[in-house]
Amino acid sequence: KKRVDEMIEKTCLTREYKKRIGQLSKGYRQRVGLAAALIPDPKVLILDEPTSQLDPIAATEFLNAVYRINSELGTTVIMIEQRTESVFSQADRVIFMADGEIKAINKPEKIFENLNDIDSRLIKFLPTPMQVFYMLKQTGDAPVSIKKGRKWLNQFSSDFVQREYIKENIS
């Protein structure tokens, strides 16, 4: 009972736990499934596209519960996900696969650091700030979130304007 109560709290189901499953939205049902999977205290949790059938708000709430489980309980989470926009910034490691092969393994901000030719098919699966970063053939840590993307883009545009000014006025 104590473990069930703890998982209800961790997955933010405290107001809904007495409802019948048929009365819950898909997002809440997904969190019920997450809570049930956590009751035996697994060391590793594997989730295959857990947000694919959820609206953006429900997906965010579900992922927040997963992040809480990872950080507070220390459960390792392996997530297979195509919607990378909301998971990249929280990941410790990313394994990028295409055509059944591992293409890259690294920290999210360095996922394509060691690849000379980035397959354009892979770029479209990255969060938008990272897509821009790699399309502009930048190196170093890629911005994994909108907030980091804004910061990087401000710096990039400032540097670009300075380089263009130098080219026009000093060369």
C-alpha cells in the first residue's frame, strides 16, 4: 500500500486515483500504467513512444512524471521517442538510430559532434534549435532547448554581424 501511494504521488495521480480507469483521459491512463510499472521498484524502465497518443499538455505532464521518477528514485529510463523536442533537454545520453543501425551515441548537445557528414534524414528528428545549429554547420555543444537555442542564436548572429562588418570595413 505504501509503495502504491508513493507511485500515485510521483506520477501526480492523487486526485484521480479513485476514479475508474474508463473515466480517465489517455494522459492519465498513461500515468496509471507508469505507476503500475513502478510498483515492483524496477531499476530500469523502458518506454516505447510513451507520448505518441497524447496531446502536448498530457505529453508534458507524463514526461514530467518520468523525469521525477528518474531524478527522485534513481530509476534508469530508456525511452524510444520520435518527438525529441521535449525529451532531448532532459536526457543524459542519446542513441540515434536509423535503418536499424546506431548512428551516434553521446550527450544530447554533442550527439553529432564526431560525425563529418550528418545525414539530413536524421536532422529532422532533432529539436528545432539543434536543426538550425547543424544546418549552419556549427561545431561544439548544440543547443538542446528553445531557451538555449535563443541564447546561441543571439550569440551567433552577433558574431556573424561582427565578421561581416570586419570583412566590409577592414579588408
